[in-house]
Amino acid sequence: MSLATSVVPTPGRAPELRFRVDGSGSLPFAAVPTLRFALRVEADGGEPVRSVLLDAQIQIAARRRDYDPAAQERLLELFGAPERWASTLRTLPWLRTTLVVPPFTGSTVVELLVPCTYDLEVTASRYLAALTDGVVPLEFLFSGSVFFSSEAGKLQIARIAWDREIDYELPVAVWREMMDRHFRGTAWLRVDADRFGRLCAYKARHAFASWDAAIDSLLDGREGA
């Protein structure tokens, strides 16, 4: 029997799935900074699950924490002046990814990997870089499909309930330690090709030994004007 005829939606008989994050950390020896979340998937009643095709969306619930004056200043470009935050402070989309959960009975833990960037043109990166302590309030939203067996042993499929979402507080220290390991003492700035060419010419013309020296020269000249 082909998969097309044996797989039929039977949402009433599908295992009910619940989710939680058991912990977080950084992925060692990764080529790019990568966070990993230990995602626990549980099937109510201990029912066996053939697999899960899981769509996960992660958002930063920026309203769910306080900000000291230094953080407020660093977040000025994102949310405007603090006196306007009642209307401008908002949830920020971070990542959407898909992963396959292998067969399990009862519960299982899978790694949800989140590649990170220091590109400060990316809104989530700018927000994370502005924090020095505390936690990052996250919202995980799940959707997708769960595969299971009928009483007759046929493969069945059902959609995951639309309200499957959880909150998690990521320690800022986890993100900063990971970024320090990859980019210790540095930051990343993107400029367009024309400006980069002009900066290269300026650096070469004045025989600066480093980009830092070239930029310091430009900044000092502007500040002294």
C-alpha cells in the first residue's frame, strides 16, 4: 500500500505532545556561534510515536524583563527613547527552523540548534548585544506533524495542536560566553562595497597597520573638528 493511501489525518487519535526546554548552552567546536537547547518532547499517556516533523519558531519577548539605563541607551535604535517603550517595546522574531524527532515512547530529548551571528544589522543580534546580565525571555512556538501507528499498525499522521508554545529564560551569560569564544574583544560591522573600497584606500594611503588604526584616525579627526 502506498504512503499516500495509508497516511490519513486522524487528529482525534494522535498522541498529544507537550514541550519544555530542560537547559541550554553553546555548541563546542562549532564553525559559527551556535546555541543548543535541550528540548524535551512528551507524549501524553506514554503512547509510542513513530516520529515528529517539528517546526519551531523562537521569539524574544522583550517586554518580559527590566532594563537598566545603560541597556536602555544601547537599545535606543531598536525601540526609541524609554519614555516611548509602552508602545515601541515589542516581541522580536529570532529564528524559524525545522527538525525531525526520532521514534520514542513517553518522552525524549532532542537538540534544537540556533546558529547566531554578530551582525549588528540583524535585529535579534543588536538586542542580545545590548544586554550584559540577567536573562533573555524567549517564546518557543511549535507546529508540524506527528506520525504514529493505528491499532492496525498503519502509519497515521496528525497536525500538532496550534497552541503548543512555551516560555524559557536564556541566561545572558550563555550567549556572551559563546560570542566571546568566537569573537573575543571584537565586533562586526557591515558596510556597502563603495564605502569599504574608500576605507581600504584610506588605510593604504596612510599606511595604517590595522583597520582599528584607520578607524581611530577617522574618528579622532571628526571628534577633534
